[in-house]
Amino acid sequence: MHPFAPSSEDAPELIVFDNDADNPPWGTDMWHSDETFRAEPPLGTMLRALIVPDYGGDTMFASMTTAYDGLSDRMQQFISGLEAIHDFKPFRQLFDDDAESRAKLRTFEDRYPPVAHPVVRTHPVSGRKSIFVNPQFTIGIKGMDEAESRALLELLFHQASIPEYQYRNLRAPNTMVFWDNRSVQHYAVHDYYPNRRKLERVTIKGDAPFSADPIVGEDVVRSRKGARAISQGAHGGHAPKTE
């Protein structure tokens, strides 16, 4: 069951996206693989169209296996063994700033703490490698400083936007799509607003992503040069204080 998405009252595992002028689409017009903030993200997703607008409302898909293959040999070697941190960051907007909401947010943070997944994921069936980072949930490269991490992630995020790696599903009533979240990302186009679109979605339980390449330790990834690197462990004497 998705911890944040709108769902059916009769079947909470069934997500229902029913969007129109009064309930605009939100949060899905970004390249992503579903729920990578989980330690075990979904294996796959099934999406069924019930009501479709006269135009628009398509879903775009990108093969992150092909995206990985499109990288240079040197870049493939560089990112192999790295880990990225994933977080439910877009859903933090759902919590207000009052005491009750902050307490509720902490409950979800305990339930879904930031998790590390390999940047290059090995598919458990095909054995092929794919890029497993996305702009919706990936917040950094483990062990890298923010500037290096952001530059690398932006390069990898861009791979999904290359048309040669994409497929666009044109919606029609009762169209059903089933995709593999382990190697595919998707982007729900919001061009149909304010017209109505209603979809049903279920996800299939997955397992922990793994890499066939040895994971590179954080101490190897982190720079050892300069005061910034040296202070990363000592924190210059800074520590949390209780009042």
C-alpha cells in the first residue's frame, strides 16, 4: 500500500488518480521509478485508464537500461559501485508546520528513513545494468560532497529525457500498462488539465536493489583533500545540544 497516494476506500492497495479542474494532478510530472524511498521498492506497476481526456494525459516511459548503455565506458566505470540516497522528499509537502503535523512527519521518517540504493542496479532476471537514480526521490550520492553529488546526479537524471530511450503511451479507455520499476522510469504528462482523467494503479512488491559490482565504501568516495574533507568526520566540535 502506498503511504501517501490517494486510494480506494474498499481496497487501500488500489491507488486511484481522479484529476480534473477541482483536483489538479500533482507530483507525477517528473521522471521517477515508484517509491524508491523504500528499502524494497516495487517490482512493477500496473496502470489502467478509466476516463481519459480528448487529448493529452499520456504517460512517458524511459528505459534506464538503454540509458546506462548510452553512457561512455569511462562514465559507466565511474558510477559502478556508487550508492545513492533516496528519500520521500516530495511528500514532505503534505505535512503542515504545527506540532501535530511535525509529530506525524517524524512517524513517517522513522518508518521510511533515507535509504541507500546502488546507482547502477543489476536486474535480477536479465542481469543487465540500469541507472537507478531519479529526480523525484534521489537526494545525493553517498560519500560525495553536495556540489559533486548534484553535478553527477543531474547528468544521470538527464539520461531519461533522451527521446531515443523513451516510449510514450497514448491513453484510450481501458488501456492497461504494466512496467518493470527495476529498469524503467516514467513521467505522467499533465497537459490535459483542467480536463478529467481517472486511472487505477497497483504496484507489486519488490526486493532490495543490488549491484553485480562491488559497492565502493564511503571512505573511498569521499575526498581526502582540504579542510572541508578533514572536518567531515570531526564536524569542528559541533554537536546537538539539549536544552
